[in-house]
Amino acid sequence: MEISQSLSFIFATSINAAVAFSVLIWDHFQTLPAEGRLYFKFKRSHWRLPSPWAFAALRYTSIVANTATLFLSCFPTNHCQVTMIINQAASVAVIASSSVILGCRVMAHFRGNPAVTGLILVASFAVSGSWLATATQYRAFSGPRLPIGSNCHLEPFTAWAPMSYGTSLIFNSCLLALFILGVDHWHRVNRQCLLYLIFMTIFSAAVLIIFVIRWNDDLVRRCVMPYFTLITDAVGTRVFINFQRHTKLIRDANSDRRLLSTQSRVGNEKPDATTENSTMLTPLNTSAAPSDTRGSESTLANGYTLTTIPATPPGTANFTSSPTSPIPFIPSVNGQSGGLVPLQPQRRRQRSLSFTQQTIQSGWIDT
């Protein structure tokens, strides 16, 4: 009976470890294109930040951790304790890397607030330290070779083994609360990050409950361990990609805001009284007329009138437009009429400016 239970235990852990490893590799291939694009776009200044290094460590220490779990559960070996040490060291690295990524993502919404930064740093060190302390208590020894599975046997879990998962739950809950408090605008990028944090918090609570329950054996606990590494890697990877999208969106919005500010200053400038022989474009059938045209008007096919007014002095260019006309243009350069020379803003820039106006009004641009 004991042999039957032992074989069923080993068979269950072997199948579970193989499934967790397969899902991890599949998830890595799913996010590999995004990872490649990030590496190619990274500049030297990007590597001065902790999050890219944490992302690279997370991607590959998770594979090391689950590979060690696979050997502990599926393949016979005479180095069970060495494999266990590798597994636990990689697991601690996964937790530490993930905490750095999640912490950086949340701190981005607090504009370098020292209190929030200090709180997240202390929490990150606490969760990493608790996982390191728990990892030193895991022991594995070699037994006789069996027809299936590994010959490695793990010693029973200590009474304070759930401590590591408890600190992970507290850490994820704190990050979730800070993220909700720090977000000013629930853009799609922020909503996605919120879902990742909620999922990670719920999963941490579920694993903690599993470790607290008194089971007849350690089968359920051993089966859930590789999945915690898998979920931590998957959430950390997606939060980092989300963080890069958030940073790019803020950078583009700030660039467009500066462009809008420059255009507003140019548009508010009054025309020089000494300019002459310029051109203005105004719609037909409007009650408002130019204040001082003193020139000839001609009708265009698109429903606008072309008004010629005094030209600018040599070496200057006059940028004018009617208040009712949405088309900016350069009428003349160096005193030569030369016809109408329209500015050609790209459609993509127009859409970006429209988005920027919305973000400026909502205040989300300052997050």
C-alpha cells in the first residue's frame, strides 16, 4: 500500500512538473517577439535603470527554476540536494526580479515620492528576504531508483513554510492599493496593469491558503509550487511590457504637448504692420472680413478666397491664417508671392495632437 501511494505521489508530481514547464516555455515563445523588440530598441541609457535588468533576470531564472523542478520530479539523479539548491536560488531570483518590475511600475505614478519609494523598497527587500530564509530549509535526498519519475525525495515542509507566500500576498496587496491611489487617469494601459496586479494578488492568496491547510501529505503543496513561479514570471513579463508602453505613451504625449505650446505661441502672435503683398485664405460667405486687406481677391475651387496683401520684407516669411480657416500655410518667402504654399502636417500627427489635447484636459499626461 505504501509503495502504491509512493508511486502515485511520484507520478502526480512528475506530470504536474512537466505541465508547468511546458506552459512556461509556451508562454516564453508567446512573448518572445515583444522581448526581442524591447532589446533592439533599448539604448545604453535604458540599462542604467533596474527594471530592464530585472526583466532579463526574470525571463531566464524562471526557466532555470522550473527545469530544476522537472529534474527533481521526473528524472533520476544522484545530485538531488544540488538540484534543490539551484531550484530555490532561481526561485528567489524570480521573486526578487518580479518585485523590482512591479515596484517600478507602481512608482511611475508617484513622480518620485520619497515615502512611496521607500515603502516599496522596504517591501521588496522583505519579500525577497522571506523567500531566501524559507529556501534554506528545503532538503532533498536520493533514494532507490523507481520505474517512473525521479528518485529524489523531499523532506516535509517546515511549520513556517507559508511565510514566503504570506509576504508575497502582503507585497502584492500593497502594490495594488498604491497603484489604485496613484493613477490619475484610467487609460487602457493602466487598466491592463490593474488586472495583472489583481490577478497576482488573488493567486498569491490562493497559494497561501493551500499552504496553510493541513493536508495528509505534501502532494498538493508540491504541485502548486512550480505554478507560482510560472504565474510570477508571466505577470512580471507582461507588467514590464506594459511599463514600456506606458513610458512611450507619456513621452509621446509630452512631445506633442510641447509642439502644441509652440504652435499656440506662433498663432497668438500679431501680424507685423510693415508686411505687405502677403496672402490670406478665408472661407466664402463669412460675415467676418480681414481687417486690412488692401489687395485683390480671387475665388478658389474649394470654396475659399485668396486675398493678396502687402508682401513681407526680403529675408522673412509671413505665417498667416484666417481665424475661421483650419488650414495653416506659408504665403510668401523673401517678398515673392509665388502662390499658396500650404503646410503639410501628417495625419498621424493630427491624431496625436487630438489625443494630446484630451490627455492634457484630463490631467493624465502628468502621471
